[in-house]
Amino acid sequence: MPEDNKYALWLVPGGGTYERLATLINRLAKSHKTPVFEPHITLLGGITSDDEDELLRLTHLLASRVEPFEASLSEVRYMDEYFRCLFLKAEPTDGLIRANIEARLVMGELVTPREFYPHLSLLYGEFFPVVKEAIIKDMGGSMEVAYLAEKVKLVRVTGGPADWKALGEFRFQ
């Protein structure tokens, strides 16, 4: 399968929550000279296919099988990974876990198996832990965010964040 056919399913917050998180992501990206990206929790990554119409059909099917649920984010954390440089940990609620399981079932063999570690990234990049800890300290150490996850977005995640493209968005039933 070609490397350029990578996709992910995102849970994107709406309204004021979206604006609040997008503003924070933009501010951090600007001050640390890193890419800007849309606020999201990756419901399922590692999807490969050469048939976007089929992926859109499967994403629509997924949305018909999942009920809206509350996504709850709290603790600011970091890892030594580019895409998990600095993030808000998503609480593994029943709704979120069920949605991930359903996504895995619907996408089936198109998914590369990987651990589900739900989070909402705030900063991409490679920084020493002391820099990440200073950013967290400046933010106050935690940030309580909750929103109703009521839709799923299929995104082509080829290349870097500037190249990513949303292909479709579907409301949960």
C-alpha cells in the first residue's frame, strides 16, 4: 500500500470549545515555530486505503452506529513523540472507548493495530522536557475541557499538518 494513503478519524469539538483550543494551539505554534493544526481527538489512526469513496461510506456507517458522548479532557501531559509533544489527556469514558471499538470494527483490515491513547494535542514538535514543563507551568498545569462529541471527521493525514485534508464529516446518531 502506498505511503501517501494514510487517514484518521477525528473528533473535533464545536463552538466555543473549538475556538478556545484553536487559539491556544495557534499561540503555542507561533511562539515555538511549529505547525498549526485543528484541535481534535484522534478516534482512530493508522487507516490505509486507496479508495476514499469507500472510506467515506465506512465513516458514514460508523457515525450511524455511535451515539453522541461527552469528551472530557483535563491533565496537560507530554511525551517524547513529535505528535504527542504536548497534549490534554482525554478521559477514557465508556462513550469514547465504545466509539473507538466501533471504529476499529467498521474499518476492519484497513487499520494498522495500535494502542488507543486518547488525547488532544496542543503542540507538535521535538523539545527537551524542561521546555515542555515550562509551557505546562505557564498554562497553570491543567485545563478542564469537556465537549459533546457529536460528529466524526475523516481526514487524509498525508505529509505534514499543512498537507492534511478533511474529506468528510458525519454526525453521530
